[in-house]
Amino acid sequence: MDGVLDAAIAAAEHIGDPQVLHRYGELQQVAARERAQEVGRAARPSPSGPATS
């Protein structure tokens, strides 16, 4: 969903709708937290050892 939320926030700013802007801001924060959690999981070594492909 990269870029879509940014575009929605820009549109909400353009039309000046504070409720929509607030909601999109909340969604952006949730997305940032989820990304940080995924990065944290990827940075930790697997208990079964390194992945091989």
C-alpha cells in the first residue's frame, strides 16, 4: 500500500477535511508500527539457524 496512503493524506489536506486527515494519520501510524515490527523480526536470527535457499 506504499504511496496510496500518502496520496490519501495529501487529498485530505487539499480538501481540508480534519476528520479524514486524522483517520489517515492514525492509519499511517499503524502502518509504521507494523513495518517496524516486521523489520525487527527480520533482524532477529531464526531459532533454527540461518535460512538457506
